[in-house]
Amino acid sequence: MNLRAKSLFVAATLMVFLVMGLSSALAQKPIVLGCPLSTAFLYGWDAEKAIKLAVEEINAAGGVKVGNEKRPFAVDVIDTRDLEPGVPVSDALLAVEKLILEKKVNFIVGGPVRSEAALAAMPLLSKHKMVSILSTGVLSPAYHAEVEKNPDKYKYCFRISGEATWMVKGEIVPCLVDIGKRFNLNRLFIMVQDVAHARKGGEILKAVMSKQGWNVLGDPVVFPTGATDFSIALLDAKKQNAQVIIIWMDMPETAILLKQWYDNKVPALPFGVIIAAAEQPGFWDATEHKGEFCLANVVNAGNAPCEATPWTMKFVDAYKKKYGVEPEGYGTSSSYMAVYVLKDAIERAGGLDADKVVEALKKTDMVGVYGRIRFNPKNNQIVPSVDPNEGAVGTIFQWQAGKRVVVFPPKIAVGQILLPPWMKSGTGAK
């Protein structure tokens, strides 16, 4: 056998062993991730896509090392419908219970998505010692407050995405302060959806911005889930000379809100703390470009293109390659990272025992799509920061000429905030 033939033989033999190793890993009993998600809505379908992308990547690389064997992940998604108007919390609880009792999943990843449903599910997770990593929706600070208040009972409940208090005080307020100084603006109008995180967030924002010297124009205006007409509130904002309109709504009808804002030429900058429709790449065409200049907070970096960490664009590009669209909004990058963080914890725990995985999760310290991933040991909430080297960093972008341009925080920004042409800067308080 000549040298070339020997080389080909060795390469072929190595390939056979590699394929056999991968086949062996995938032949093992899968680790099943139960995903209770409101699949008809953005924060459900983007989470499902991201979870499946991470699982596909991990399985392609050989799976999860569990003791002395490699096992693949599998995904079992169930529709909680908890973002749909009028659907009771009990429906989401039944979905979670079905995953645990009938589907026999090993872990819960993703939701429930609505804060009320996730809070109601906590005793169920505790009862069954089911490790859960929330990665989409559930912005209510009550979630990690419950963990901190009852650490033994709720030790299985983790959240790897942001929450309302930090979003307001650590990201939204600093961004508003910067806008105020740069453009001499200080008149704020607040519009929120009638759900727990939005109502609470609106109240916090009103109190904090009042202390910052801003003129907050009345109490937050509350809209029921599924509302389709926002014109009266927008005209009221215009009449009161509002300069920034805070929008905190996770319903798709926010696209209508922004069309009405544009058509009425309301001279105030729309700022979506949570604004589901504006987060998505297809928003530009869906609103016939009328959403330009809208600011949107997508909670974690990676939900819009930027260079927060070496992981960020790798994730953005992989998502786009698989689904033909950039990451679509809040819940995408965090759901992707939840799978990788769980893999890391299982491998360090040496198995699937819930209590051992909990202890491993508490010791998580790794770089991910949106920065350094660690959990607060007191409440299992991800540690946030405006610096990706220190913690999980958020993202605020603005629609500019058909692109989602990241404008905050400064360490990951790729552009500057612009005002609509029908809005004047430098007007100050009135």
C-alpha cells in the first residue's frame, strides 16, 4: 500500500469512528426539554425556533455528556395559549402539568410566557421537583421575588432573561435621560397593556422619571389585550405636547398603534419598552415604513444584530441561515442560551438529578450571546449589566431606513438615536 493509499485509509477509518461515536450518542435515550409556549405569538414562536436551533447544534456536536455517556436533547413543545386574550391561567397550568405527568419531560425550558401563568406554575414545578428555566415573557419582578422569599420551595425556578425592574432602572431610564439631555426633552406620556408586568412597569417608570425631573403627563393609559384603536390616547398625547411616548405592550396590535402615530404626525418619539410588533424584522414592510424612528427594547442582546460578544453574530447568522430571517424579538437569544446553559449544568452535575442540576445552575459562569451568564444565588435571576463583560446586557434599537440599529447601551451601540422630521428638539418643558 503506497503512502497516499495509507493516508486515505487512515482518514476513512477516523471518519467511521467519528460517525459511529455520533450515532452512538444519538442512539441514547434523549433528554427531553418540555417547552410550554404560546406558539401563535412572537414570544412563543421565536423561543421555539431558538430552542430547536440550539438543540440541533448541540446534537450535531455529539450531544450532552451525562456521566460516561453522550445523550441527545429532544424538544416537546406544547401550546399554552397564555398570550391569547381571554384564555385563563388554568389552561397554561394544564399544559405544564401534561408535559410533566404525561410527556415525562426532564426539564422545562421557555415558558409559560405570561407572568400570571408562570407565577401560578411555580408551586407545580416545586411539587414535581422540575427544573425550569424561563427564557421568554414573564417580566414581572414578582417571579424572582417569590424565589428569594421561598428559596427552598422554589429553588427549581430560574429565569435567564430580563425583568421589569432592571429594564426600567438599568436600561430604559438611562436611555431616556440621555435622550432628554441630547434633545432637551422632558415630557413623557405612558401607554401600557392590561397585564401584570406592563402595569407594574408603567407605575415604576412614572415614579422614577418624575424623580429625574421629567414631567410625566398623568397616569399610564391602560389598554386591554387585543385593543385595536389607540387614536384617542395618541391625540391626547399630542394635545398635551408629549415629547416621548412610552409603549409597554406585548400584543401584535402595536403595529396599528404606530401606524396611527405616524398618520396623526404626533410630535413625540415612540419608545417601546416592550412592543411586540416593532421588534420583528418584518415590521418595516408590515407598517409600510410608518414605524420608522420607533425605539424598541428587546431585553437581551442578540435579538437584533450587534457585536456584544463573539457569540452574538454567530447566533444571529445561524438563526438567519436556518429560518431565513434575523432573530425576531424578545425571547430569541435567551431561549437559545437556556439550552446551552442547561447542557453546561447537566455536564457539571454529572447527571439529571434535579437538586444537583440546581446547584450546578447556581454556579453557572459563562460567556453567551448577550454577555456573561450568571444567576443571582438568592433568587435564581440572571445577573444583568450594561457591560457584556459583567453580566447579561440588554438592547434598545431604533428603526432607521429599514434597519434595526442598536442604540443602547453604549458598549454595544452601532448608531445614534434620531428624531422624526416632524418633531423638533430643544423645546424643553412646557
